[in-house]
Amino acid sequence: MHIAYQVFGEGDLDLVLVPGFVTHVELIWESEPSARFLDALGSFARVINFDRRGSGLSDPVSDAPTLEERMDDVRAVMDAAGSERAVLMGISEGVPMSILFAATYPERVEALVCYGGMARSTQADDYAFGTPVEGLLESGFDLILPYWGQGAVIEVSSPSQADDPEARAFAGRLERATASPGMLAALAQMFIEIDVRDVVPTVQVPTLVVHRRLDRLVNVRHGRWLAEHLPNAKLVELAGGDHLPWGEGAEDLIDEVHEFLTGTRYSPEPDRILATVLFTDIVDSTGTAAELGDQRWREVLESHRRGVRDALGRFGGRELKTLGDGFLVSFDGPARGIRCAREILDSSEQLGIRVRAGLHTGECEVMGDDLGGIAVHIAARVSALAEPSEVLVSRTVKDLVAGSGIEFADRGRHELKGVPDTWDLHAANA
């Protein structure tokens, strides 16, 4: 039996991720939300992630693995990764096995994190909030299996992302890569039979139980039951209805896990990317507006904005924000940024207005849908020094487009307000 696993991250503690039904140690990195979630865990822990047998990149099996076999897999992966003792983080259907492992091998478990999990999946006389077996079978075999691999499950697993075509397409890819419909049916049958309630009171390690109040897939009362019956547990109920840990509000989950394991709240390093930043603005817009009158000025301004956005579409620019009558835009390549700026300036002259533009390429801080940092400030200062109808760039931009055929005129060395050192600037010729 071969189990696929991956080790990443840094930290003083080991953290083993115990997945639910959907698992693929490589593909999971191809989606920004899940990759960001894993990166956050890896910022404070050495994370060991694996595909359980029968799923993802691990060997296929003819029958669904038992809890005992799955515990063997965790021990084997920990041994292979050189981990004698680790935190177990069970996700969804991975929680029951994590509980059983913590009770059976307490010497190998530092702490336990249970996210969106349960001790038993189905209803019983003394477990009234579980799903009736008939209902679980019906939902699994009538509503999930026929659509497995199409991403439809996202509507209950991560409803906040259900209307995002890219998120739905990735969910479909992940389903197809995780297990075949036949394997899924076998896993679902085994899931129905899981009941570790008798084991729960024997778990002695510190445990964090995290559950979303509006979780559509696993009712929050499962998490409350766990917290009430685990001897050394803390319950945290989070807002939202996403079952996937990297769904809406993933930052809150990371905060709670980080604080539970380290004693402090999570404080991530800002994401940074290399980007070419373009600033544009209309020269003497106040005087032009007064000359044209309010109505004509609004018409010209709207035509200008349409022209800018058309150019961005052709050259792959990403509009970050509008700044009065100007734009802040990012590109993943400086040559495209220069050519887009030139087109914006040329089209604006046909409207009777003159625009100037400034570009700089540097490392930017990602702030949601916006960019910040010194590179953005430099681009703004370069733009402010541009002449009407001029595309002014830093030497960094000029050097990066060598061989592109774009010609430049030297505009000398300048001090940029609020920016250290002096900067060589160049005008990009038409």
C-alpha cells in the first residue's frame, strides 16, 4: 500500500492534516483559497498532508478503508516524515478517525483540532440531531453521486463560492481527482456506519472544536456535542455556512488554530507579488471641465473611461481603482503596460483631452483586490513628473523591456517625493 503525502511549512510543532472525503495533495495547491489556507498553516507549523488510501494520489483500493486501516496510514506517514508527536487536525469526516487515533496513541498526539466534524453521522435514539439513515442515503446516492465530478457539491460545501464559475470548475476537478463515483459510494457507506461516541470521553489531549454555525453539510450541533463530551475541549463557533475550511472566513479559522496551538493570534506576512503599476491622469482636468461645461465634460470623461477599459482588456491590464479622473492599473508585464498607456494617451487626444502616464515595476503588497507598497508610490511619483501626452517610466521598466522594440528618451535623474535615492526616468516614445 502506497500513501501519498507532502511535508511543507516551518514551525516548532508538527501538524498532520486528516482530510475528509475530498483530498488530493497536489491539486489542492492550484486553487488560491485552498493554497492560501495551507500557506497560513505552514507559516507556524510543519504541516504533513496526505491522501488516504483509495483517494487522490494514494493507491486505489477495492473496499473503503476502515478506521483502523486509516490509523495505520497516519502512523506510517508520521514515521516517513520523521514526526514522533504531532497535532492532528481532522477536517469533516476526518474528525472521527482523528479522535480514535488520539485516544489510541496519546503518546503521538500533542493536541487535537476538530473542524466541521462529528462523532456519529446518522440519527440515533440518543443522538437526535444526526441525519436519518434514509435521508443520508437519498442525498448521497440521488443528489451527489449523479453529479460527482461536476462541482455541484460546492452548493452545500462552500455556498459562498457557489456562484463563482472558477471555484465550481475547480471543485469539479478536485472531485474527479479524489475518487471515482464507485469509490465514493463505498466511502459513503462506511461513513454512515461510523460512531466513535464511546471513545470520545477517553481522549485526554487538549482539543479545539471549531464549527460554523450555519454549516449546511454538518450541523453545528455535532460540534457542540463533541465539545460537551471531550474532557479537555474548547468550542469555537464561527459565523458563516461554508463547510470547507478554506471557504469564507478562513482567516477566522486560522486565527483560532494559531492561538490554540501557539498562544497568540495569527499575524500573517502580507502577500507580495512583482507587478508593473500604471498611473494615469488627465492634465488640467479642472480647466478643461470649466471650458467644456458640466454636461459635455461628463460625456468626455465617460468616453475616456470606456477607452481606458477597452485598452486594458486588449493588453491584459487589471483596473485596481479610479482616482478622480485617473486610473491605477497593474500588469504582469512592463511592455504590455507601456503599449497600453500609449494607446490610452493617443485615444484621449481624439477626445480633446491630454493624459499623462507613469509606470514602475516592483514588488507590491497584495491587499485584497488592491496593491500597495513602495512600488505603487514610485509609480505615482513618476506619473506626476510626466509631461502631457507622455508615458514616463522608471529605469527598472526600461531595463526589463530590452529587446521589445520600444524606444526611450532620457529624461534625467530625479528625486521622487517620499522615496529614497534618486531615480533615472525615461519617456517611452510612440
